[in-house]
Amino acid sequence: MSLSQESVTEALERVTAPGAAANIIESGLVRQMEIEGSAVRVLITLPGGNPAHADIVRGEATRVLQELDGVEKALVDVRIIAARSGAQAPAQPQVGSQRNPVWADRVKGIKHIVAVASGKGGVGKSTVAANLALALAQDNRSVALLDGDIYGPSQQMMMGGGRPLADESGKIYPVDAPGGVKVMSLGLIMEADQPVIWRGPLLMKALEQFIGDVLWGEVDEMIVDLPPGTGDIVITLCQNVPMAGAVIVTTPQDVALIDARKALAMFQKMDVPVLGLVENMSFFRCPSCGHIEHIFGDGGGKRTAEQLGIPFLGAVPIDPEIVSGGDTGKPIVMARPDSAAAQAFFGIAKKVAEAVESRS
């Protein structure tokens, strides 16, 4: 049996912490899992303060991992989480860099992988990701769009829907969306009203399948629409995929800008280059008189980019057709390429393409 995250997960399902009703996988105690060649590294957290329990779990986890075919070294780190009654919080585990991404050999046909991220939801990250992918494709580039927001996928609607097909070996063909972009989203596979109730290991399996079991072909740029925040999915992708860089999306609001700074700090810790910042919903231009109203503030994104020392990629205005285009599967870059919003996306795409080419 080949060494994989699935086999490691199955092995760890045989380990139960003392006094726990379920194994450490079902209990959500496995916080990090890395495979590098024949070495497996696992981080397990235990609530409470009994060091003996930590020793038991460490010993059992090490034993089941060493029994796996292909494992020569099993490194198990068990950390005790302090109770919430005012005790000192435990040290944050090191998320590590992505210098040796585990899934690098599974994305060899993809030239550049660019993450589109935000520190919070509601800033239009998925809209920016869809239009960025389409704008890049208009420049005669082969572009793919991966919806990494497993819990709340939306690209199946924004890019026109469709159903992916599979070959005889079970490999999946991405959907060829209008505009020449290859799209894969969990929303293309699951029913619209079906909730995703998965914990960490299952999320990692889904992400690994989207990366390695989809027949992407030769791709110049893959745009990854990340979920908001800095949670497990974002960290897993940054650790396991060789990222060319990240684009951070925000709005001019101070609250959104605070979270954008957190996203930047996370990417810096993960050794992922930040290509720049996009200010979405920047302003509204009255179609009758041309008056510009800065509904959410004026220039906050550009100032933040200057303060943080990252490029300001551009400002996208508020346009009702951006919303309607996303709902009907016709993003504004395709529906109204001459509009001010579409031109903003074309400018952002040009800067992103130049940035990844210069870094490579």
C-alpha cells in the first residue's frame, strides 16, 4: 500500500485518547499531518493537563504509523491544550513553510498557482477570483479555476455550472467554462442544498483529490479561490502546493483591512509570496451624473498596501452587473468587457501575470 494521507488517517483512526468516546480523528484532535518521502509528521492536541495521557497517545500513534508500509520515520508531537478557565494558552504550533510541498509532483503540468484570499468573508473574493481567471484567459493563457472553499463553494454558479466527467480510471475532467477556463468545484459534484459536514482529514482528502485526481492538463495559471480567513484549508493548501503567490482581497472598510493584514501575516509565515492587494467595492459612480461616492471609505486599500509594503493591484468599483453576472454565470469580464469594472480586472490580471512571471 502506497503511503498517503488516506492511509495515515486510517491508521490514526485506531488510536483513542484515554477517556475519549471516539478516536483522535473523529474527535478532531489531529491538527496537522505531513508526509515527506518515508517520514510522517503528526501534531495531536489533547484537552486537559495529564502528561501521562499525552505519553499514551504519542506511543500508540507512533506504533500504528510505524506499522504502515513505506514509513521509516514517524514523528508524533502531542501537545496539551490548557483549559479555558484563565490558564495560560499553549504555544501556537508552527505551521511550517512550503519549501517542500507534499503535492508538488501532482501539479507538474501547472506552471503557476495563485491563491485569491481574504481575511474575512463578504469582500467579494470569489467574484475577484472568477473575473481574474477570465481576464487572464483573454490573454491567450491556459487558465484553471479551483474552488478551494469546500464549505461554501460558489464557482459552480459564477462560472456557468456543468457536470464534470470521469475517465475509466476515476480521474476527473474539469468543466470547460465559457471563456476558456477549466473549473473544478465541490458545488459541481454535490447537490445544491447538501451541506458539507466534514472535519480536517476529510477536507484534506477532498483537496488532495482536486489537486491530483483532476485532469487539468497543461495550465499557465491556476487561480485558487480560498475560503475566507486563515483556517485549516488555507494552511493545508499553502503547505502542500507550490504557490507562486497570493492575492489578498479587501474592501475600504477598516474592519476588512484589519483582517487583510492578518491574511498577509499568515502568507508570510507560510513563505508564500504576496503578489498584492485588491480593493473591491471601492466606489460607486452614478450612471446619471457621474458623481463618485465612496460608500465604504476612500483609499483604505491603497494606504494599507503602502503601509505593508506590498503592491496595490487595483480598485474595483461597485457595479450592479457584477452581482447579476455572478448569479447568472456570466462574470462582468465576459458580459461587459468594456465596463470600468471589467477594465479594472484586466489591469489586475496583467499585474498578477507579470508578478508570477518575474518571480519564476
